[in-house]
Amino acid sequence: MTSQSTYLVADIGGTNARFAIARGDSTHGFRLENIQRLKNQDFANLEDAAQTYIESCTGDRPQRGCVAVAGPVGSGVIQLTNSSWCFETRALAQKIGLESLVAVNDFAAQARGAPLAPAEDRIVIKQATPEPSAPCAVLGPGTGLGLGLLVPRANGLIVIATEGGHAAFAPRSEEQHAVARILSELYGFVSWERLLSGAGLVNIDRALCHLEGRPEPDRRPEEITKEALADSDSHSKRVVDFFCAVLGGYAGDVAAMSGARGGVYLGGGILPKIRPLLEASAFDPAFSERGPMTGYTSDIPVWLILSEAAPLLGAAALAETRGV
């Protein structure tokens, strides 16, 4: 295996940074080695985290790489949306000893990697037949809410990074309208990310308690999901059900607006952990029901990506093509 087929790949979120060495190519597949998760809070910047990772690796040193980051990516200094880390791509490459490095939005990498993930690493949430020539959408809640699109072309795929999680929340029920009003008083503009993220679970939890006249709790997202999984009669279960219904509405809106008849992939850090609740929730009707366009969205399949490998595989494919 030559050095040109060995890549440093990273998925940098607001909380954790995951690194790996990828070997191979997009035609025959990539093999991920030495996957490590580092906590952002343990490092002053991305350079320190990347250097620590590289020094821990053995074997051929990668010469090219791709970092997928949670935030908009431009030609200058890149600032992560939910982290204090910032960097300039060329300078970072020089400091960590790479010949070339590309930076992409994290959901561009997630989108590119979704079809590269092994079949056993995704499950069907909504059964339908995809159109092979149509776009796909890849979205998911974690520290934030990401969205990327895949558009087929004759010689491959076009990856489109978006900031669709920051579009305005569109409530569809009286309860959702009530929650939106509460969040509007807190934040002014209410994006989908205000509900569909780890912090979004906390926002929903507090808003529903406020509507019921109960003391507003101070709980972490993982406490909410843990109780929801353990107790089907709990307030937390109601919070997660609300979350899943909102997610269905968002995913259906994305599918309708982007023409994603090739299917919708769900990723992010939260959904695999609440898989049974998602499968039993109102996600499907919220996704499909679109008045006269219900038939359109009903024919779109939805998959849940269980593996965390997809964004790293996508980063490898984008490193291979230098981000194109």
C-alpha cells in the first residue's frame, strides 16, 4: 500500500474529535485503523489533538488527510460552531506534517460516507424503494443538527454541505406551537437545532414541564434518554416522543425541498442510542404527511446509520478527491 492511499481522517464535533488512519480507495473500499476518540476539552486546539493522535500511530505516516468539522467551511480561518477551536487548513497541514489537507463540513463527510457504510451498519426506519438517480439527504442530531446532500452524477457523486439545521423550526401541532413560543421567548429565533440536538432534548424537557406547571428540571441529555428507555410511562419518554415527531417533520421537509427520492439517512450521536424509541415513535407519519404531496414523501425510504464509521469513511473519500 503506497503512502498516497493512506490518509489521516478526522470527525471533529463540538464535544469529541475522532481520528483514524484510512487505507484504500473509494472504488474498492477503505479500511479504518487505529480509531481514537479524544475529548476536545483536553486540548487547547485541533493541532494539539491531531499531533497527539499521529504520534500514537505506527506504520506508514499519512501524507494526505481530511478533517470534517461541525461548522461552515471556507477558505480562511475555520471556526467550529459549538467549540472554541479554530484553524487554517494549510497552516494545520504544515504543523502536523501532511503534504495536503482538506477541511469539509461534518455532514458533507457524513453524506459522502453514508453509502460507504457496510449494509449491516444501517437499518430501515421507513420502507420504500429508492430512485438510484435521485439525490439523497443525510441528517442527524448530536451536539448540533447537521445536514448534507448527495447528488448523483455520471462519474460519481456531488456532495453538498449545508447549514440546514439552522433553518426556522416549523411546528405542526398545538403542543409544538406552544413549545416554539416558549423557546422564542428564550432565544428569539428558533431553529430546528434548538429542538433536534442534545441541547434540544433539554429545551423540550424544560418547555413541556413549563406547560404542565411543573418545576423545570436541570438534566443532561443522556439522563433524559436513559430514563425514557427504562420507563415507558416517564416524562422523559414523552420528551423523546416529542423529539422524534419533530425529527420526522424536519426530515420530511428536507426530503420534499431537496427532492431526496434516493432516500434519507439518519445519523448523529443521539439516534442510535434511542433506536427502539425512534422505531416506535410518530417519526413515520410526521415524515410522510404533506397534504397533497403525501404520496411523494411516502415513497421515500429512510435508514438509520448505526455505525460511527460513516463520517470517517466519507472523509477518506473526500481526501482521495481533495474535497471534490
